[in-house]
Amino acid sequence: MEKFNTPEVATNQQLKCKECGAYMKFLPGTQSLTCEYCGALNEIEKSQEKVEEVDFVSFINNKFAGEEKQNIVTVKCTSCGASTTLRPNVTSDMCPFCGTSLVVTSGSTSTVLKPKSLLPFLIDQKKGFEEFRKWLKILWFAPNALKKYVNNTDKFSGMYIPYWTYDSNTASSYTGARGTYYYVTETYTTTENSKPVTKTREVRKVRWTPVSGNVNNAFDDILVIASNSLPTKYAEKLEPWDLKNLLPYDDKFLSGFRTESYQVDVKDGFAKAKIIMDNLITQSVRFDIGGDEQRIYSVNTSYKDITFKHVLLPIWISAYKFKNKVYHFLINGRTGEVQGERPWSVWKIIFFTLAIVAVVAGVVILIKYFNK
């Protein structure tokens, strides 16, 4: 996590209702805050600011000077290490990432780079829960305890998860070989009707030709999760995100939800983005080589015009413990896409296997009986 010497800007994620004094929450799918007690609505004024990219090289060289920071209060889970924002007037809570009980009487204050933009929640907890129930129904051999666990919608926490997005133009020089198929006629001997017979067949060969060249690529919004708390495999499957609809950062959209502070800094995030870009560059090199097969011996890539954004994306999260192992369930707060790790009921698998064996055995017995 970066250290900052610039003035801190406090973030206010909870706003009080002017009518009754209760805390107001952002209402997913709208542009408003709502009071759960008196029903008052407070529209969030649309910002006229544009979502802008930050020059990566200048940002690093200037040691983050000139960028707006924010002062946040978080509590760190002693089990999984996730750091999330505190909710007002709460002295105990559950970690949304692993389900461990948290004692939040004292949180830690840190100064972090303020997000530039976010995607607000589009689907609410109820809708997300409905999508999860549909997903759960198609899981074979899930423990009964899991189905009981998800009977309560409150098991899902709305979280804003930090991400980095990167843009870059790349120039890559490569060496390799182009493989072109050709066919030769071969003779062979086989046996037909107990007699040797000579036949011919076409055999495919590959002719390799040395090649070299250059490819250029323009990458836009390469997405890298800045959290270590979620299983990357499943978080990535929540994509795609409608990043074209990003809004300028506003604390009001966070009201009623929790946020995780980033654990992957902008430099380490770009290292991960380069891996994604390199995989796509490899595809473009293969296309440039052409032919029927390709061999790549070397690729040297330069990155220029690098920019980034620090964004928050909405995810409904639940953590379920089964036999001392934590299983995560994730729901894209924009599309309702569900991903997650699933536990298996060993007993259900055993009973199912025994049932199949019994059915097969019954069929065999019947066949033998009618063939007597």
C-alpha cells in the first residue's frame, strides 16, 4: 500500500435522512438514496465530470503527487486478511469474504488513492438472491446445509471491489517459423483376405519457413482486480463489465454498502495487465505469421501511452463454511451473473452411485431371467 504525504480527504459513505435522521442507502437501479424508515428519496445529482485516465508513467515518477487521496476507516479480518470499511454504529459483524466474526470496536485509518469512477449497483439484494437460487438449483450433490444457509437474503453483502483498468499501445517484434502443410504419397502393405496387398496413402507433412516481423496493438480497459480476498478464477468469470457506463466517483453511491480497500497497488496491477496483454499479443503474432501452424521463438514488446483508472465495481458476496473450508459465492451487481465455489456432499454421491449400481444390477437380473 502506498504511503502518502498529501492532505487527506475523508470519505463519507453514510448520509442521514433529513426527515427522520436515519441512515440513507443507495437504491440499486436508481439515481437516488432512500430511507428505509420514512421512505424519503434523495436524488443523487448527476456529475458533469468526465471519467478520465491517469498517465501511468507520470503518476509513478511523481510519486502519486497531485492525485486525490481519501482517508478511510477499515477493519481487517484476522482470518482471511481482507480489509473492509466499517459500517456506522456497528460493534460486531461478519467478514463478507470468509464468514468469520469480526470485532469492529476499533478500526484502522489509512490513506489511499481515491477511486476516479465506479459502476453503481444495478440489481438489488433480492434480485441477486433470486439469481443465486436459480444457480443453486442446477448444482448436483450440494449439501442440504448449503440450501438451508441461503434461505436468508441477508447472507449476501453488497461490496464495492477495487479494480484497475489499463490502456496501452504496444509494439512487438518477433521471430518464429511458419508451418505450411503439404502432402506426399506413401506406399504401404496390408493384408486382405489373407493376402498381402500394396496400397498408397496421402501423408501430411509440415514445411517450416523462418519468419520475423512486427505487430502493433492498442489495448483499452484491461481489467485487473485489486483485491486478494476473492478467488480470482471466479471473479474473472463475472466479466464482462459495462465499463462504458462508468460514473465519476461519488460517496453517495456507496451509502449502505461496504467497500474493500485495494491490496494490489497500481504498479503490481500493471504487471498483471501485461500478462493479459502478452497473451493477446501472442495471438496477434500467430495471426501475422500465418500459415497452417506457427512457432514463436521470441517476442520483444514495448509499452507506451500507458494510462490507468482506479474503479470500484459492485459485487454481491457470500461466504459459506462447510467442513472448515470457506466457499465463496459472487454475483455481478450489474448483470446478475453468478459464480462460485461449490461444496460436494460425499454421502449424496455415494447414495447416487449405489442407486446406479442397484439399477444396473436389476437390469442384468431381468435380462438373465427373461433369457432363460
